[in-house]
Amino acid sequence: MSKREAVLTGLGVLAPVGIDKDTFWNALLEQKSGVGFLNIETADENLRPMGSEVPEFHAKDYVKPRKNIKVMSRDIQLAFVSACLACRDAGLVTEEEGRNVDPDRFGVVFGSDLIGAEIDMQLDTYRAGIETDRTGRGTYNFSRWGTDAMEKIFPLWMLKFLPNMPACQICIGLDARGPSNSITLCRGSSLAAIIEAVRTIETGRADVMIGGGCGNRANQDFQTRAKSYFSVAPRQMDPCRVPRPFDADRCGRVMGEGSGAFVLESREHAEARGAKIYAAVKGFAETNEPAFAGGQWAVSDGSLEPQGGCLPFGAAIRRSMELALKRADLKPADIGLVNPDGLGSAYDDRIEAESIRTVLGDVPVSATKGNFGDLGSGTGAVELAAAVLALETGVIPPTRNHDTTAADCPINVVHGKSQPLKSSAILKMNQTRQGRAFAVVLTK
């Protein structure tokens, strides 16, 4: 049986620079920043971490019944609303009256992070075990944990923090009864989810799929561990000046939150209902290499780099692009834009830039993390929305916070101002520090 073609008919985006596609796109063209100091309480106000948060976001406008919000963490809320926005954009009716998709042929694959704890939600639980002596000194009585403390825990608290719940809540809310899955692969989660959604359509197991991802690394739980696990930009930097993808003065990443969702359909289904088609998914690939064999990550000039025993990283990145192009039956010269990972950290940017140059040559590169940073598992979907809108409008947005291309990043970074897209094919890529690489090719 021949494979069916998957097309993209709707997108929903919730990003630190915009909560609808038009605002989001204009912010990229105008080089606006969504980075600032996070709304996190600290003992010293001057020690608040930098990051990016989605502004003016109200889940209650979309979640029905509203009581369901009680079992939705911030990540899940972002995922659910982005999926609703994507359906609205696609003209997809998911309720019984006027429904234009068969619920049994409608599925969801969504990427998510390990969801960080909401510390304020557990305060009463923790406090229940604290005992104070006559001097006012407090100690913790662990014997009270199973009695007094447990009584304070919200009975359904775990449903807020399971990484499969974004996909579950979308399925429930949209009455999608077809194939469903959840993927947790850090920054690769979104593209991995979209690739699986496309495969599901190609093999005839569904007519319509929601694919995308959500992430919330602005969460206080993530922020307390960020400096140890990630190469983050110095706190003393002006938030509007970071991150700096592929720039000579790049100094580390910035963590944030966001979500992106897409309606993917078989071409036959989309055309039968008269849907607008943004793009066709022509090629994709997911590859891996043992990039962390017997070594360790160490801090070097503000950036985490592999030290000792690590195999050269980059083979998986190059192979993912080559395989995606082969599947799409395209040549490197056919690609008019690459939307890369572009973290803004020394090691990652160098390896990615070298890989792009090797496979695609002098292709224009536009890195959107300069506007909002690393959104964890939501990164790929939000960035793919930017790439899709570039394909639709024929305009490549400039890379914010990129002034001078670094000598060790030999690529053609679009910066300063936007420029016309001279081809009808684009490539989106993301990677993880564990050696996984993902690439997706779209054509107009």
C-alpha cells in the first residue's frame, strides 16, 4: 500500500513573545524579546533568575469545564490551549454538532518534559511536619508525614505532574479516540512527536493528528537545578541581550516556557473538507550517536563541554539532515531556510553550525531562540511554527541578539533584518545532549 501524504493545516502557538500566530510572527520580524527576570520569589530580589514566560495566558478561556484546570499543571494548560488554537486555525470542528473529523480516526502525539513540581502547592503539606520548640527553633518530625502531612495533599495531585497528561487532556478535551502517545526527549520531543504523527497518517491509522510539544523550564523546580545541569547565561547579563545564537559573544542559554501544536491530516482528508494547507511534510529523520561515552560534562568558559572519553558529536546531526533530504527527494540547494537548535552556548552552537555547513553549505539560517530561549520539550514546536510562517509569508525573520557570526560557526546567519525566502522548502532541526538528532523538511 502506498504511503499517504501528510499536510499541515493548522497551528497554535503560545510563546513568550506572543499567544497567537500573528502576534508571535510580528514579534519575530520586529526582533522583540520575551526574556526577563522570572516571577520567582527569592531571598534576595537581585538573585531572581532570567527566563521567559508566556504573557497574559488564561487557561480558563479554553478549558471546559473549568474545574479540570485543578488537575492541569502550567505545562498541561499550555499544551491544551495550543491544541485548541491549532484546531481553531485549521477549521477543525471536534464537537458533535457540525463535527468534521471522525473521533475514531483522530489522534494525538505530544512531547513533554518531566513536569516540575509546583512548590507553593505543597507548602501546607511540608509545614504539617514542622515542630517549634520554646526558643522558636523549628525541626521536622518525619513521623507526622504519614498522618498530618498526607492529609494536606490534594488527592489528585499526581495527575498534574505526569508527563503523559498533556496528550491525555488533549484527547479528552477534543474527543480524539485514535492513536495517542507521549514523548519525553528534551528538546527533541516536539519534532519526535510530529514525526510519529506523520507516520501514523502515512500508514493509514488516522486521518487527523495533533502533534506538538510543551515545556516549562521557567518553573522554579527547573530553575533551582539549571546552573548545575545546563550552560546558562550569566545572571548579571541584560536579559534582552541573551541568548545569542551562533554569535561571537554567545555566553549560554536562557530557560523558558511555551507550547506549539499542529493539525496534521492526510492530503485527501484536508482537501475533502476544503482546509487551507500550510505545508506538506516531505521528509523527516531521527538519528542517534553515542555522544557521551565514558566522559563527563565540565564547565569551560561558562559553557558545559564534554571532557575525556566522548566521541565526536555531530555525526547524528549531519545524518538526520541527509536522511530527511533523501526522504523528501530534495538536494541541499533546494532548501531555502534552516531553523536550527541555536542554543547560544559555545559547544552546542559550534557542532551544529559545522554540521549545517557540511551538509547544506551556505543556506540561510534563522535561529528563533534569540527571542525566547530554550523552552524544553516545547522548543521544537514553537520554532517549527516560526518556520511554517516563514514558508507561508516568504519572509525569513532575523536572528535576534546576533551581531557578529562566531569564527567557529561557519554558517549564513540571517540577522539585522529579515530577508526574502527564495525557495519553497525549509528544514527544521533539534538535538539533545544525549546524541539524538531530529530533522523535518516541509514544502509549500
